[in-house]
Amino acid sequence: MEQILDLIGNYVSEAFEMAGYDRELGRVTVSNRPDLCEYQCNGAMAGAKRYHKAPLQIAQEVAEHLEGCDAFDSVEAVKPGFLNLTLSGELLSGFLNEMKDDTRLGVPEAEVRKKIIIDYGGANVAKPLHVGHLRSAVIGESIKRILRYMGHETIGDVHLGDWGLQMGLIIAQLRSQKPDLVYFDESYDGEYPEEAPFTISELEQIYPEASRRSKEDEAFRAEALKATEQLQHGNRGYRAVWQHILDVSVEDLKKNYDSLDVSFELWKKESDAQPYIPGLVEYLKKEGYAHLDQGALVVDVAEESDTKKIPPCMILKSDGASLYNTTDLATIVMRMENWNPDHIIYVVDKRQDLYFTQVFRCARKTKLVGDSTELTFLGFGTMNGRDGKPFKTRDGGVMRLEMLISDINEEMLRKILENHETDQNEARDTAKTVALSAIKYGDLSNQASKDYIFDTDKFTSFEGNTGPYILYTMVRIKSILRRFMEESGLGRDELDSLVILPAADECEKSLGLTLTAFAPAVLQAAGELAPHKICGYIYELANQFNHFYHETKILTQEKEAQKESYIAQLSLTLRVLECGIDMLGFSAPEKM
Ligand code: ARG
């Protein structure tokens, strides 16, 4: 289906042509002075030089050709040469009727369907999920859904951190706590037990304890380093413990991501990239990309135009150990070999910006990726508390994601029960749904790269630019539609075959105009990888709807065709909002 600006632009282009000018000049934009008109065309300004004429004169000639055109209610040529356009009710309702019959709600599919890997989540095995990981999960999931809506093939990969020192720390700690476990008996060559020697809550205590100890106890730290190395070199018992850590952790992580409605197509881990490292090192040496620098193997990635120093990308330390970026490069090799993506997007803390610059440059320079594969680093800012410092628990500890979610759930439940009496269980489910919107919308409505303040009171409010406000608006529409369906006997789908009439008044027209802006908002969000554009749009739509709702008698409207038109427009509004929040990664309850 055609985009609204193209549709309007066609009429204006036609008029430019009839007046003897290039039709290209007829491009139309949304008005930057909504108090004066709805759309504008600046083509006469651009044409003035070319045709040696005053812009106002050109604009006037074009306006004359648009006189009587049924697409517009008014066309005005104004100084110094703009065309101010106001749409006719017929054109708008025609567009809306087409939009409601389109399963894609007027959003065109991407011309080229790409295969896109989104690297997000990035949790570290055995370390509890904390709020720092929230942003990656929430933003990555939304980006994935937006791109998927555009018709791309999207593959989300959680890229678990399971290969670093934290594994050695846990093994060393476990060994000192339970030295008799069979995993630590070097002469043992039988099968290892299937059951893990710890539960998730034990595991979660082992890591912080080990981490604390390693900072005070030199000998323990050395042990942990050695355990890490032995694990990486295939020590059988350590491998078995590592596998248990992984299994126990992943089960718990899945639960956490589930509660956020975040899911991954791939559960790849840093360890999965390790088998690619020897080949990678070999290749980099053979092709002459890598050289030795004080015993370490490095690839230079500095470029002449750099304004700040970009250090070389280190592939192997002087002791032969690989690093975080060796793993990332090997992961690129693995991804190219297995999926050959057109684009890889990394949704990671923006403090890793320089790091990814090095990795991307190295991957390009050494031709691990070809020119047709795009690499994007989408760095996000820090989530702070109301004091402007990184978000903490009330007593100043590191905030666990689970805690945060349950705090918001409780707060939402309190608010819902305060509003009206409902069944406790039902209220609990509703609270969960609304709480998720509070958390996700609170995050996504900010430009990802900026730090933001997680303000529980603000985010859980039913008023203002919040998730609960959007959901509240949707529930309001649902309840009107429900009452209409009871009254008319029509089903949900049948509502969409009702006809939208030309707007009866200004606030209905504003709602209609806002609906037409859905496709441009989605295209922009997809093009800029910017979920906050979706938030901005649905907030505007919710406001327009609420304004209309307060000004209009909907169900008590006497003229049946008018009432049906309102209902059709409401149903379309609801579908657009549903589609929008789905791209943000949450959903609306039936009642609240
Ligand atoms: N596990 C990492 C961390 O917690 C994030 C991983 C990001 N992705 C990547 N390909 N390096 O910092």
C-alpha cells in the first residue's frame, strides 16, 4: 500500500507538471507548523533558481492547478514560497480504510530481505543477572522484533559469557569447599554424575565468595587462574563441573529472560567459538595480518584519519592465552561460516565502544567479513537510580534483575488493587503484564545511547509518557469495543469491515492523521535501530485517542453509520497500538 506522503505528493507533483515545472519538486512533508496546515511542499523554493522565478509565483501557479482537487480542503501559497496543504476528509478516510484492510497496517516490507544476527543479552554464566544486563535484553529484543516486522530474517544470539576467569574462580572455590568431589580426583576415569553438585542458589553464593576471596588471597587467585587455564585445556573433571555450572545457570537464565518476554533463537556461548581460534590464529599469521609485539600477537587497526589513538587488537597474550576479543573474532568466523549474515548488530554497554571499534576494524582488515556484511555496535548508556548513580538496592547492594522485577510487580499490584476491587489472582496476572510495560517502556522511551534514571514512581504511573498509560489507553479502547460488540452482536474481526467515514470534527481528524504516521515511524525506527521512535509514536497516538475520547460521544452516537465509523477507527487504533507494543516487547491485558 502506498505511503501517505507519496499519495499526497502525487497530486502536488501532477500540479507542478501541469504548471510547467519538474514533477520532482512536488515532494511533500509533514508540516513543521501544525498550527497552520497539515502538510507542506517546499518545491517552489527549490525551483526558484532553476526557473528564474520568484518562489511565491511558482507556488501560486501550482496552487491554481490544485484548485478544486478533491484531495485537499485547502491549498495555500504563502510567503516566501511554501505550499500549505490541508487534506480533505475523503482522502484521509480513504487512506484509513485501506490501512485497516492491510494486514501490515500500511508498513511496507523491506525491499531486500536481510539475514541479521542480533547479539544481545550477553549474560555471564554463574553470575547473577543484574540490572546492567536488563538494557541489553530489552533493547535487543525490541530491535529484533522491529527488524522482523520489516520482513528481515532475524537471529537473536544470547552470546553467554562462559569462558572467563569466573569459571576458574568457581571451580577453585568448589574444590576448596568440597575437595572430595570426584571431579577433583585426578586418577578417576569413570563417568561423572549427572546431577550437579550444587543448586542455583548455592552456585550464586559460590561466585561472589570466590570473587571476594581472590581479591584478598593471592594464592587463591593463582589457583583460580590455573583452574581457568586447565579448564580451557580440557581437564576432564573441570570440564564436567563447567558443564554442570552451565546447565544450572542456563536453566535459571531462561526463567529470567522468560519473565522479561525475551527469547533467543541461539544460545551460543563464548566457549562455542573456542574451536575456531587455532585456525583463526594460523590464518592471521599466514596472511601477514598479525605480528608479534613484545611477545604478544597483535593486529594493527589504527587508521590515518584517527583523531584518538586506537590501540592494536591483541589476539594472543605473550603466554599464548586468548582474550575477550579473540573470542569475539572467532565468533565472527563461526557466524560467517554457519549463517553468513548480511548484518550483525551488537547491543552492548557503550563503554565497550572502543573495544568494538578494534574488533570491527580487525575483522574488516583481515577479511573475516566481506564488504557485504555490515557490523553495527549499538552501545547503550547506564541505568541509574534517582540519585543519578548506577541503580542499587535500597541498602546499596547490587540490584538483581529478579528483585527489580518483583519490586515493580508488587508496586503495580498495589496500584491496581487500589483502583478497584478485583480478584487477587487476576490482579496478579494483570500486574505482571503492566509491570513489564513499565520496565520496558521506561527503558525504551529513551534514546538507547543515553544514560537514564530508573524512576519507579514515574515508570509505574498511569499518567504521562509511560507503559502503563499506553496499556490503560488500550484497555479503554478494548472496553468500548467490547460494549459495542455486545450491543451489535458483531465479532472482533467484523469490526474491521466497518467503514471509516470522513472525519466529523478536528479531533477525529487529528486521530486519523496520527494513524497515517504509523508506517513512517516504523520505517524510521527500523532504519535508525531506534525503538524510542516507536515509543514516541504510540505515545502521540494514545494522546490523540484520549483527546478524541473525551470530546466525542461514541457509543451514544445516534447515527448508526457514524458510530460504526468511530468503532472502525478505534479498532484500527487498537491494532496499531498492539503492533507497536509488540515491537517493544510487551502486551496489553484485557482489563486493568
Ligand atoms: N558478557 C559480556 C558482558 O557482560 C557482554 C557480551 C557482549 N557481546 C559480545 N559479543 N562481546 O560484558
